Amino acid sequence: MTAHPHIRGIDTHAHIFRADLPMAAGRRYSPAHAAELAEWFSLQDRAGLSHGVLIQPSFLGTDNSFIEAALRAHPQRLRAVAVVDPGVADEELDRLGALGFVGVRLNLVGRELEDYTAAHWQDFFRRLAGRRWQIEIQRRFDDLAEIVPAIAAAGVTVVIDHFGLPQGGIDPANRRHAAFLQVLRRTPDAWIKLSAPYRAGLTPELAARSVDLLREACGGSDRFVWGSDWPHTQHEAETGYAAQVARLQALIPDPAERERILVGNPAALFQFA
């Protein structure tokens, strides 16, 4: 019997947006189509999943209001991860937390890495840790050993997006890949999101080998969660929701392990209670 009888599965990574929303300056991508909540819900329903986590898309910047409206309408079904400035006021974090936000995203793809040991960053991470929030990082695998220890040192839970974007798969012979596997071994509050294998060029075989290495480094799969990455921006033509669910089933064939990744792990991490 599951400890979360009302949860049949949590998709921990999806985006909603409309093309007419105000877009952030300096963005790398602008959507030409809409990704509406109702469409994602119907895809989830068809896949037998019951709950989800909305991730603020980078192109909307720090205006999280489109997700806020979704959380107000579906407070039981949804949690969310915001994008905010590290100098954000405590009052704003509290307001977002009351709506169902449980973390902050750092999308570092294509950005200069900063010194995350700096006082203003450490203060920010500690404030998130005090709220039991997570910091979610999107950055390629090669650079993760350089940045994750400084962030985790503040006591905040760290979630790594999209397998850690190991282009072409995790290679233990690559010194920088091996270094991050070591970080995972000694950082019990670092989690891995098994999502968007296509963003790292992971064939089913490369994804399976990468998961084996991650499972060994994490001492099991208790720190794995899954996300569809719907609507698969810039990869819409090559995949879809059902295809990503099928990839998870092939990647994690054991039903008990899959249930842990779809239900127990994310229910705890994203504070579904």
C-alpha cells in the first residue's frame, strides 16, 4: 500500500506559457505557440498521472504570475518552482510559498558561472533552505562539480535538471564527470531529475548507462524524480508526452522502483502532503 494513496504519479517538470505573455530581455528562445495547463492535465490523465510541478520558463524571467494563477486554481494537484532574483525580499518568498512554490530555478545554460560562495548567494541559499525549498540547476554535467558543492554548503537541497545534461552520456573516464559523481556520493541532499534525455543526446542505451552510474553514485534511486519536460520546447517534432512516459518505463522496468521515482520521492521533495 502506498503512503500517498491519492497520488498516482507526479510529473515534476513541465512548463506553461502563452506567446503573448511579456518576455524577459536577453532570452535565448521565444515560443511561437501556447502550452496551456488544460492540455498538460489531459496528457497526464491519459498517462495515469495525478499531480505535477510547473517550472518557470526562463523566457518569462522573474514574472511568475502565469504559474501563480494555475496554483490558485489547483492547490492540491500542483507545486511549482519559481525564477527570482537572489536579492528577493523574504515577504515575496513567503507569498510564493503560500501559493505552492517550493523552489527556485537557476538556469545556467549559456550563462557565465558566478562565485556561488559569495555572501549574497550564500544568504539567498540559506533563506531557501530555511523554507525547505530547493534550488534547481540546469547546467551541463561537465560544470556541476564546480558549482554544486558551494550551493549545497548553504544547507539547501539541490535538484539537477535533465540527467545533468551529460552530452552523449555520463563518462566516468571524463575527469569532470567523475568529479560530479563524487559530489553526488558525498552530498545526500542532491537530487537528479530524469527528464529530457533528448536535450543531452541520450539514446535509450546511453540513458540507461547514465542512470546506472547515477544510481551507484546516489546509493540507489531514492533521490531520483521524473519529469516530462512538456511541451519539449525546440524538440516538439521529435518527441511527445506519451513517448517520454514510455521512455521512463523502459529506463526503469522495475515497477517498485518506478513507483518510488513517480510517487514517494517527488511527494517528499516537492512537499505534496
